[in-house]
Amino acid sequence: MPAGRFESRPPEQLSRALIVGGGIAGLEAAAALRGEGYRGALTLLSAERHRPYDRPPLSKEVLVGDADGSDLEADWNELGVDLRLGCIATALRGAVVETEQGEFGFDGLIVATGAAPVRLPFEESSGAVRYLRTIDDALALRPSLVPGVRVVIVGAGWIGAEVATAAAAMGCKVTVLEAAGAPVADALPPEISNHMVSWYADAGVELCLESPVVGFSDGRVQVADGGALPADVVVVGVGVRPETGWLSGSGVELDDRGFVVVDSGMRTSRPGVVAVGDCTAWESARYERRLPGGHWDHALRSPATAAATLLGGDETYDPVPYFWSDQFGRKVQYVGHWSKEDTLVFRGDPSGPVWSACWICEDHLRALLTVGRSRDVSQARKAILADYVVDPTRLADESISITDACLDRSNA
């Protein structure tokens, strides 16, 4: 179901633009508004006390000590942005955003509040349980990752694998507890995720599958089967949920997972309000379904469409999704969107160091995941964008490029 139509207006009728959210999506939204010619008042509210920074380096360079931060470059004076740090939105009422620092009125609003880690329903009073989402989280966790320390990670998803990679590289004794039967089970089919199991052992990390955690006490992690693991540090990485509680009762439609529902122009169900980045679920004509945000590429790209829409344009947002993760010395990249109905074709041996997995629907490439083969990503993205017909037999031959496996390349 598409979001409600947005009432377009000429740029001169927008004089007070407000952005709520200080991550990359919020910064890109500010830059996009100015790039579209908006010269009115522009305020950005950030819940964090840090200027906007990049999140991907937190579980990589920052956690292992190769960097102390990941600030995004921005000339705030040139952008003419009133940046309010440590300003947490609590409600949206009419044309006013309520915060702990007062009220902010607007006649154009961009929601960019991102997502926060899913927290377990039980905590340990000692404070040894950590989450990794912010720069403060990364800097607080880093001193604990020293040789010999027992680190237990709850969740073998993307973030759990990246933290395990960093901790193992720092000489920690790492155990990962995963409730499902394979890593990244909520994002990938077992035909792929099962091949990731050996990566943990190769890195000296113990992976315990079908091991849901039920509690923490006295420096031990309690598992559903009655066992308990000693831990000096516990890091929980069981997913994120959109930061949209402040929109309750505002008239902005949320789906059953809490994502802001937007159409292909990033319009919400409320006139004058658009949304971008991790907190959104957007309508994709290409995949004929609503896709959730949650990745860096979406946070980077969606603000341009939202800014144009807010200023009266009729832009359409329908990219080929992209995501990457660095795990145990492997670069994993994913492009597109797969469905259970798609046919899975491998390029190379998935038990080896370099391979790709392709999802095909009616002889059209829909998605690709690759390990260590970046060229496949760029070629797959082009094939998906152009909706080329592919030959499954040629696609499975890793000696043939994806481009050359496409039968319909009249525009190549």
C-alpha cells in the first residue's frame, strides 16, 4: 500500500525546513536541499552530541584502533545549517517537533532518525553487556578487546560477525552464540549461510548455533539448554529497529515493524513530511514490494529524492540496493533483492575463498552476493538496472563475465 500523496509546493513557499536525525542521511538531506536551491532556514536536530559521522568504520577501523573517529566532511557555515547536537525528538504534533530542548516549528520536515539496536529483555547489572551502534559504543568497547579476554557475542548476523572479526584480530577468546541454525539466517538462505560457518573456525572463533541466550548473571551468559559461558565482555548484536517511537500519534504511517512508510518519492502519509535512511520502508517498482532501509547505501542515496520532493519535485527513488560487510578477512558484497521464489545459481565453489551467488527470476538477474569478487557486483548492478535477460548456464561459468552472460545487451 503506497503512502499518502504529498502536497507539492514551489520552493519559495518553503521557508523553515527541519531535519530530525544527525547521521549520514540527515547530513545528505541538508546538502541536497541546498543543492536544489533552497535558501530558507534549515535546522538539523541530532540526538547524539557528536557531529555527523560514518557508521561502517565503527565495527572495523575504530574498534581495532586504526581510527578514533569517522566524522563526515561538511562545511556547516557554507550549508547554513543550525546544528543542534544532543537534541532528542520526543513527539511530532502538527507542524511542531517537540524535543527535550524545546519546540521546533517547520513547514517542511525530513525524518532521518535511523535505527537503534534491538535490546534483549534481560540485562546484567554489572554493565558488562555492550551494544555497538554509536561512536561512543565503539570507543567504550575498544579498551576491553585485549589478548586473552573472553568475549561472548550474542548474534551471528552482520554486526556480530564484524565484532567477532575485530575481537579475534585483537587476540581475544571469542565465542558467538546464535539462536538460529546458521549465521545471517534472517537475511540469507541456508544454501549460502551454511557456507559461512567454517569462516568462524578458520579465524579461531567458536560458533555455537541453535543456542538462544536466556540471561546474564555473575559474569556468565546463560543459554537455553541450561549451559552457561564465562564472559569478561558480552556484545549483543541481534539486529536493529527504527527509531520512530517519537512519531506515535503524529499521523505519519508506520508499518508493523515500526518503519516509516514512504512511496517512491520518499513521501510519508503526512503532507509536508518526507523520510529517509534506516527508518524508512520504501516502495520499489522494480521488486514490486516495500523494502526496508537499514544500510549505508540507502541512507546516502535516498535524501536527494526526498529533498527534491519536499521542494515540489516529482523524483522517483528505485535503486538497486547495495550492502557490504568485512568478515574474517573476506569482503562480502550484496546487490539487489532476492525472494524465495528465485532460482539460485552459484559462480564458483561456495566452500572456496572466491565465489558469487546469483538469484534469477524468469531469466532476469534479481540479486547477487559475492565473496571476494567485486567485479561481479558492478556488472550485476548494471544487469539488474537494465533488466537484462541472462543465460543461467553461462552465468554459472565463472570464467564468463556477468556482462557476457547477458543475452539482451542492446544498451550495454
